[in-house]
Amino acid sequence: MKHITCIEDLRQRHMRKVPKAFFDYADRGSYAEETLRANRDDLAKIKFRQRILVDVSRRDLSTTILGEPASLPLILAPVGLTGMQYGDGEIHACRAAQAAGIPYTLSTMSICSIEDVAANVAKPFWFQLYVMKDRGFIKALIERAIAAKCSALVLTVDLQVIGQRHADIKNGMTVPPEWSLSKLFDFATKPAWVAGVLRGKRRTFGNLMGHLKGTDDITSLGAWIATQFDTTLNWKDVDWIRSIWPGKLVLKGILDFEDANEAAKSGAQALVVSNHGGRQLDGAPSTIEALPEIVDSIGDKMEIMFDGGIRSGQDVMRALALGAKSCMIGRAYIHGLGAFGGPGVEKAIDIIRNELATTMGLCGVNTIAEIDDHVLAI
Ligand SMILES: Cc1cc2nc3c(=O)[nH]c(=O)nc-3n(C[C@H](O)[C@H](O)[C@H](O)COP(=O)(O)O)c2cc1C
């Protein structure tokens, strides 16, 4: 892996190793992908102040996330179908995060189930919740997360209706993957993926199978979500979830300061400024554009996390400088996983860690707590 120097290198290899339908599922965004692009473009516009002759020999990236120590201000975001990028992908990604000393978030739409991941990793992880119409199932799912000793519940609030991702329709993305004539050639050129995923024992939605009707026959993910996800979801449901979940609660998918103010009253400990990685409301602002107003309006009433477009340690530094306490990454680690499995996730985290340490050094900063807008050239 010594020639892998940045996340883009992992992305290129991910593209070569994983069938197009699954690579595109991870890589692409909704509709015209304006928001997907804005997430990256707006981060890149933010420039640093280069500072010199500051003793930066004591750089320390450690911090706390939801009150727990973390080796750097980074979290692996919930990513559906992770186990379709690499066999048992959720277990590999969770182990890599735990080895690196950062939190891992398991998606409701994971391939490996909560129980499966819990049985195969050393420490507690976070669980991400999508709310579906079948509330009995949702209550049971939260109870399963409690039984598995998950250390935080991440309630995703920006996917009541699903943004269309053209690539998924064009690629005929299905779960489990179907052998079709058009896919045969693609699969034939990806033998490692076929061996790990298609011949693996986990190939469908681990948390839903056997618990929710219709999950054994999901021909179109988008259409299935449209029938199952609860469009009535509202702030009262957050109270209902709080009444079942006794632990730390994170609201993920906030992009507007009024919603952030509401979130601060909800009893949740943290929020994630997120537009779902440009996969939902196309035409929404980039997350880095939305971040400062949210930080200003809620101050320290809640812990503010950030995601969307993070591909480097420089990007983490930018989000921290604008007031985020930590960042989630989605695609950055999925590219590592698709490229090399667990070691690829470790590599992605290492790349970001090293880039952040160097950026801090060149900006004359030794600790995460010192990072604020003084490091920016504006
Ligand atoms: C392939 C893929 C699947 C995702 N699945 C979920 C999910 O199941 N639950 C969720 O809350 N967010 C999901 N997200 C959004 C991520 O948690 C995160 O907000 C986003 O990836 C951040 O942007 P980035 O990929 O540019 O880092 C998904 C993102 C991707 C790329």
C-alpha cells in the first residue's frame, strides 16, 4: 500500500475492485449532483493562514467525542450496504475504527446485523436509526441496540423521502445483487469481490431480514425505501425515541439554524450538520456553508459534528476552524474498504490523521482545542 498517498488513490482502486453498481452507489449523489459537488468545492475554497517559527513539536490530535476520549476528531459515518463493498464490511470498518481509537456508526441499512457486529468487535459502537412505518419494528430495533450495548444512537432526520440517485436506477442496483447478463462481465473482472461478497454468508439487510416484511425481495432500494420509511416523522417522534433509548442521542442531517434550535430543545446531546453527502436535497447548500450559522445560533448547547465532502485532514481542520467539534467521514473510508478491506479503512484514517497533524503544524497549532477561525486566511 506504499503508493497509496491520499484518499483519491483509494477511490481509484475502489473503482477497479468493486462492481460498477456498488461503486456508483457509494460515489454518486442525487439528481444533478449540485450539492454533492458543492460539499467539496466549498471546502476547497477555504484557505489557511501559514504561520512560522512556532514550536509545534508537541502536536496532539486527541479530543473527546460525546464525552469519550478519541485519538482524533473523526467518526466513521453510517453507510448503508457497507458489506456490499467488501465481504463483512461493517465488521472490518468497525474494527479499523476501534483500532484507531475513534467511533464507528453502524447503519440501519447495514448488511451485517447489530448482533453480528457486536459479536465480532471488541468495544461498543454507535447505531444509526432510520424510522420506518412499522413502529413495533423500530422499538424492537432500538431495544436490540440497547442489548448490543451500543454507546450512542444516531437518529437520521434527513431521509423521510428519498432523493433519486440516477446512477442506481441506471445500474439496476439490487440487494442482494442479481446475476444478469450485463453484470456478468463486470463481476467476472472482480473475482476478489465475488469471493468475498457474493460467496460470503451475509448478503442482505442484516437488521431487517426476518424482522420486517418484504426484505427478501428488494428489487429497487429507492422504491422499497419509499414504501417503508415514515414520512410522518416529526419532533414528537424524537420524544418517543428518547423514551425508549436511555443513552446518548445524536440528530444527524441538520442544515438549517431553526432546525438546530429545535434540536437543542430535543434532549439530544449532539447534532450532525449534514446533507447526507449530497445524496438527498439537491440544490441544498454545502454543509461547510451551513455550518457557521448553526454554530452561531446554538453555541455550546449541543456538541456539533460535521460531515459532507471530507476527503483529507485539511478538510477536517477547515470544519473544526468553523466550529465543528468532530467530523464524520462516509466515502473516504468506504473507498478504503472497497480498495483493501479493513487495512484500507485503517489507511484512510491514517491518511487523514497525518494530513491533519501536518496542517496543524504548518498553521502553528499544537492541540485540537486551539483550532478556531484564527487558522483561516479570511
Ligand atoms: C454509500 C452511502 C450510504 C449511506 N448510507 C447512510 C445510512 O444508511 N444512514 C445515514 O444516516 N447516512 C448514510 N449516508 C450518509 C453518510 O452517513 C454521511 O452523511 C455522508 O457520507 C457524508 O459525506 P461524505 O461521503 O462526503 O463524507 C450514506 C452515505 C453514502 C456515501
